[in-house]
Amino acid sequence: MGGDKAPAEIVAGALQAAEAGLPVILVGDPDRIGDAGGLEVIPASEVIEMHDDPAKAVRSKKDSSLLRAAEAVRDGRASAMVSAGNTGATMASALFRMGRISGVARPAIATPIPVPGSTPTILIDAGANAECSPAWLVQFAQMGSAFARQRFGIAEPRVGLLSIGEEPGKGNPLAKETHALLAAGEAGPAVSFMGNVEGRDVMTDSVDVVVTDGFTGNVVLKTLEGAMRFAFNAVLEALGSTDESRAASEALMPALMPLASELDPDTYGGAVLLGVDGVCIISHGSSSARAIVNAVRVGHQAAAAGLVDQLRSAVAAT
Amino acid sequence: MGGDKAPAEIVAGALQAAEAGLPVILVGDPDRIGDAGGLEVIPASEVIEMHDDPAKAVRSKKDSSLLRAAEAVRDGRASAMVSAGNTGATMASALFRMGRISGVARPAIATPIPVPGSTPTILIDAGANAECSPAWLVQFAQMGSAFARQRFGIAEPRVGLLSIGEEPGKGNPLAKETHALLAAGEAGPAVSFMGNVEGRDVMTDSVDVVVTDGFTGNVVLKTLEGAMRFAFNAVLEALGSTDESRAASEALMPALMPLASELDPDTYGGAVLLGVDGVCIISHGSSSARAIVNAVRVGHQAAAAGLVDQLRSAVAAT
């Protein structure tokens, strides 16, 4: 029921996923869902809206689609949940109903940042925890590494700590203390710590997992979104500015389209909430049917590969 | 003596500035400067290198070009200093030799972020203070507003606080406490506070001054740099990918070149350190002669307009 294009695009995506061999259960108001195309529907009479306060909403709307979806995962009726709705409420629903993986201090959002020509960079935490401790960031490094292995098949993900200079002494107290812990091997042998990275490294293939607090991570995510939208619009404007450029732009389309597709957030199907005891996929609020198909696939693959058990091992390793 | 292309490009830029009617004094090692083209040279035998530790270097290299340049401003021999060298050492030199404006808690770096079709957005603090208090951010709002007025002629600059959601309750403790102070009018009537903004707003014309701590600000700056470089390279690659696209690219150049120029950091000549008792321009390490001309112009205009006195009034207003 959540997302800017719900429920139509969500249901369309679910049907496409089912046709592609990824079984889907819908959760929501049967009347608003309409024709479910033969998919099972778990009824939920309430909807947590995009503007609802997450903490209040999950306490008051017990029959919401978000809480019912999280319960379906908890009860083993579903292997993963996917939501394009209120991000805070999605996290709270997953946390309250599935619980945390034993040993995890705080779940974190892992968002793949597209790097054309290479595997995406995992940004963690992309917004779950506005304030973090160094020990939590060490766990984000562990969980992010396990996720990069499962999701993109990277054998030894290179983990960078986001700071404002390469030297260990650069950064705010959180970055400096986290650097000391990671450099001392506190994350265990499964984490390949390469030191500090900077904002300019996120969209390059020089790092696989970028660790930061949820405030900084969310600022980076939104800054990249804004910059890419800006660049995209600026190029479109240039292409359409004169008769000559409009004619020329046709010759460029075959080269520009694959890039646009690789940069489209819908391609990766959304972020994953790591650290809860179940698979929870957080899709962009503007998710299209295509984004939902990809999100269902990400959830399916994570469940099939045993991501949650891999995360459990990762945080227990030290 | 500082910067990736020093001293050749720096001297070339100084000569061009002088020819344009902006008088320049060079500070540095006369032997390495070579032909100064008739410009006055204040000799300095030492150089603070890009990799030097700023705090140590300004204590040990008393005859460095950075400290001598800051002394020239302090002593009234120069109206402003410009450096493309070690940023930390530039700040320390300015702070130690010029001192702070009375009442300023911490100087901050104000960096213009290009917004094609509009005036740039001032990002403050772009990296001077990795850790900040809410009261300092209130001063950044005051100083950033005064600077936006002087530098870009914006009568009532709209000030946004960088956070991870528009609602006042969103963000880390620093953002939430600063929001409360700014919303209560603590910055005085000269600051038009519009509330929280997000990373995606920085490159738009919806805000004139974006206030944040130096850690987050520097991450945003580097993230934008990386994203713009990425987009630029991706478009160049698409233009050069086939015979057809190479032929088409000529027709597109007239439309793309003005955009590239507007986005070029050299266009704005660098950032300004606000809060020290003198004008200090911090240019990009890779500054070309063109960037230096623009930096000299920015310094000249700031001095002529009385920026330091405007900042003094701005922080004293409350």
C-alpha cells in the first residue's frame, strides 16, 4: 500500500515478478488492491502513510500492511518483505516484528550506489541511525561486507570509512575512533579495511563498501541523487537546445541509454535493512513496476542465499 | 608556493590579474618564482607542502610563504591573501596571524556551489571544523548570509540547515538543536531561515546558504565533485563511443561548453575563510592561472566591499 504509485504499480510489479517465477504474496486492503491476478492477498485494513510519524504509526496501526508484512516474514509465511512506503515505518515494522539478529546493536540501511562498468558501491548506513557509535560502525563494516558478497559476488569486498581525508587522523571523533577500531582488526578477518575514503570515491570502483553514520550516509545519498538529476537534466537541455543538437542527439542515444539504465535507481530494486532477523527490502518511494520486480528478486535471492544467517555469522565472528 | 601547479600557474594568474587592474604582491621563494614580471615579491624561504601536518608546519616554518602572506594582510601591506596550497595550513596561518573577528567562535569555509542559471549556493562550513556546536552553526548562518549578500548581491539570502528530512525533528542532535536555535530567531533579523534542506537541494536555486558542520560539508563538497566528474566523463565517453556520436558531438559542443564552464570550480576562484580578521581566499589545489585570476578578483572585491566589517556586524547583531 506504500509508495507514490501504490497500489497500481506495486501490484503490476508483483504480477510481473510472479510471472518470472518469483512467488509473491500481496499485503494490503483487498478493495484497494482490486484484481490481484490470482496472487495470494494477506488482508490489512490500515495504511501507514508517507507523512505519518513512524514510531507513532507502528504503535497505533496494528492492522497496517507494513506490520502484517513483517509478521508474515516472522511467521515464515513469507521469505522477505518489500516496501516502497514510509522508510521509517518500514524499519520500525521489521524491527518490532522480526527482531534483531542476536548481537546486532542497530540495524542499518545498505544502499547500492551505481558505478557504471563495475559492481555498485554499498553505502551503509544510508539513513537508519542519525547518531552512531564507533562500535556500531564496526558492525556496519561486517554486515556490509557480508551483503556485498551475497548480493554482488565480491569475494573480498574492500571496506572504506567515509571521512574528509585519507589520513587516519582526519575526520570527526566518530570517524577517528572508528578508524582506530577497524585498523586494529576489530571487525575480524572477513573485513578488508582499506582506510578512509572521501565522498568523491563513492561512485568509483576503488571501494566496495563505504561505512558511515546514517546522517552522513543519507546526506551523501541525497546529494548524489540531486547531482545525477541535475546532470541528467543539464544534458537533456543541451541536447534539445537547437535544431542541430536535436538532430545530433539521436546519434548519441544508443550510447547514453545504457548509462541512464545503469544509473536508474530502479535497476537495483532498492536498499536492504541489514541486522533485522529477516529479509527487508526498502524500495524508493517512486518505485515503478520494474523497480518492484527487481526488489522482489533481491529479496528472493537474499532469502535463498541465506543472507540473514551470513549476517549472523559476520557479527558473531569477533 | 602552494598548489599542484605552483609556482608557474600561480605567477601566471597573478600577472593576468595585475594586467586586469587587480594589483598583486607575490609571496615566496624568489629563486623558484623566477621572473615576477615586475610584481612586488615578499620573500619567504620556506614552503608548507601539501602533505605537511598543518598545525606542526605553521609552528616550525616561520618563514613560510603562507605565514608571510597572512602577516602582509595583518600589517596592512595586502588587502587579502590567496592560496592554492595546503588548506589546513592556510586556515591556521590566517587564524594565527590575523586573529579572529571579535565574537566569532570558529572561522568557517564558505564554498560557492555552482547552480547553472542561478547564483551559486554557499555551503558553510565546507571543512574547517570537523566537529561543531549548535551555536557555531548559528554564526555560520550569520556569516554565510553576509557573504552571500556581498559576493552575489542576494538581498535576502535564504538559509537552509542541512539535514535528512524537511521536518524540524529530523536529523542528528546537532541538526535538531541548531534548527531550534535558528527557528527561534537566534541568528537575528538579518538571517532568513527557511528550515531544513537535504543534499538534493544544494545544486538547486531553492536555497542560497546551506549551513552544516565541516565534516558533513566537506563530504557533500567531495561527493558533488565526484558526481560531476563522473557525469562529465560519462558524457565524454558517450560522445566518443561511435563514429556517429563523434560526428554528432560537434553539433553539441556549443550547448555543452557553457555548462562545463559554469560547473568548473575555477570559475568561482575558490572558497573564502569567514571569521578571521582579514580576507583569506582558499583556492583549489589544482588551480589554473584562470582560477587564480578569479580568486584574486574575489579577494579584491571582498576587501573593497568591506566584507570583514560586514561579518563583524553580522555576528555582533544578536
